[in-house]
Amino acid sequence: MDSKYQCVKLNDGHFMPVLGFGTYAPPEVPKSKALEATKLAIEAGFRHIDSAHLYNNEEQVGLAIRSKIADGSVKREDIFYTSKLWCNSHRPELVRPALERSLKNLQLDYVDLYLIHFPVSVKAMEKCKDAGLAKSIGVSNFNRRQLEMILNKPGLKYKPVCNQVECHPYFNQRKLLDFCKLKDIVLVAYSALGSHREEKWVDPNSPVLLEDPVLCALAKKHKRTPALIALRYQLQRGVVVLAKSYNEQRIRENMQVFEFQLTPEDMKTIDGLNKNVRYLTLDIFAGPPNYPFSDEY
Ligand code: NAP
Ligand code: WDT
């Protein structure tokens, strides 16, 4: 059986825990909940924590991490913390100051991973790694063409270690996953549990992932929950998976992903659910060349 702190080795030699804690919540949720939930997540055994400048909670998430360090539960090096560069700081001279602002909010010396939240340029990110402010750098919401553009850049110093994208049984990213594996880039799945349906960017008519009859039947068979089936599916296909919850019981439940296994037939069954349902689409970014979601993958 898998160990609780299972990690993947990134292409720059650092390690990333395969289960991550998602910290985003809609703006109407009080920020104090991020503090509470992140502490509960660390207590439950999460060691990979995903946030971003955009989420406006780095102060609370940083406080949670530091308080679990202060009470002796974990050391800084036990935690893998991801932040992300938002679009308002894409100009090269704004990148490092943006990371330094995140670090100041967090009250941490470095982040483990710094992602470009939405497709643009890279050079200034490499300098953050060289300065030790980010142990690793990666990207998010990049399609294959955009990844290739980066990988083919003359003088590229560091390959992105990961591409964090929407990925779940209704949108399983098989082709992008194969491409990433070929290039030794880890695919990190967000909205792996079907995303925040209450948010304006999620189509209310889209099917509810965790109510899927096939996932429910598999949950019954394994005496688990549809959420655990959706998380386990990703681990067994080599995807690092994020799970957001601000609820103590569900935070604990999600750690059970290491306690059972799906059969190869179960995996095939879940593969069969793929049906091009993307929960996160952002029309305001539409238009070439940077909009990532017009290409097939
Ligand atoms: P998600 O992980 O798909 O979770 C969706 C909802 O599922 C949560 O609101 C949660 O509600 C519920 N849930 C959690 N565990 C459950 C369980 N065991 N049973 C039933 N329901 C459960 O949410 P997400 O925020 O879309 O994605 C996860 C993280 O990925 C984010 O928090 C963020 O860190 C990252 N992300 C990144 C991007 C990007 O552009 N890079 C985009 C989206 C997300 P409760 O809190 O009530 O439990
Ligand atoms: C697609 C659509 C990509 C929510 C929207 C990016 C929204 C980023 C989260 C996030 C966007 C966005 N989140 O964590 O739930 O930039 O608006 O990371 S977004």
C-alpha cells in the first residue's frame, strides 16, 4: 500500500507530495477559514499545499504553516508550498517583486514551487529559482502548444517541473498527460473533485462529477466515496492531485486515498467517463495567442 507521504521526483531533483491541499475558496468565504482549514489539513497529514496571489489567502495559509511549525508538528522542509504569479505581474521586472510580496504575506523565506498561473513568458521566473526564492518553477493552464513554445525556447535554463491543469474523470487530459510524461513534466490536477460549482465561471447545467453513477457504484464497491475514487484515479495514472476542502471531516476523508487501490478494470471504467466537460473556462482571457483552451489539448 502507498505511504502517506508518497512523492514524485521532479525534473529538477526536488520532490512533490502526490496529494495536495487546495486552498481556494470563493470570495464570500471568510479568510479565517483558510487558516483553520490549512491547519486541519496539516494535522490530517497533507504536506503539499496549493495557493496563489490570486486567492488572497496567503497571509492565512502562511500563518497556518508557521503555526504547525511552531508547535513542532512539522518542519519547513516537510511542507511543499506552491504559490502562483498572477497576470498583473507578468512583465519581467515585476516577477521577483510579486514573489517577494507573496513571501512577505506568507512570512516564509521561500516557496517550493512558483507557477505561472496563466500562460505567458518565463525568463524572469528562472531568476527567482536562481535567487533561491523558489525551489522549483512550473506552469499552469498551458496547452501542448504553449508547453512546446517554452520547451523550444533558445537558452531555456529550467524546464517547468509541472503543468497544473483542470483534470478529472469528465476531462481526463489523456493526451496532455502523455505529452507531459514524455517531457518529464508532472501533471497536477485541479478541480479533481468537480470544482466550485457555486462560482460564476462554472456552468450550472454541467454534470455534477461526484454524483456520477459510475463513480458512485465504484465507491460502493470499494466502501469509499465518489470523491476518493476520483482522487485515487489520478494517483494511479501518475497525476499529482489537489483536493480542496474547508470541512474537517472531508479533509480527513481525502487522506484515505492512500488506503485502497482501484483495479485495472476500474481504471478503464473511469477512463470511459471522459466527455470533454471543462468546469473552468474564462471568456475574459479568450483570444489568441495566449488563451489556452481553444486547442484540443
Ligand atoms: P475541488 O478540489 O474540485 O473541490 C471541489 C469541492 O469539493 C470543494 O468545494 C469541497 O467542498 C468538495 N469536497 C472536498 N472533498 C470532498 C469529499 N471528500 N466529498 C465530497 N465533497 C468534497 O476544488 P477546486 O478548488 O476547483 O480545485 C482544488 C484546488 O486546485 C484549488 O483550491 C486551487 O488550490 C487549485 N486550482 C488551481 C487552478 C489554476 O488555475 N491553477 C484552478 C482551479 C483550482 P468543502 O470545502 O465543503 O468540503
Ligand atoms: C481557467 C479559468 C483558468 C479559480 C479561470 C484560470 C479561478 C484560477 C481558481 C484559480 C481561471 C482561476 N481556483 O483556484 O479555483 O484564473 O480565474 O486558481 S482563474
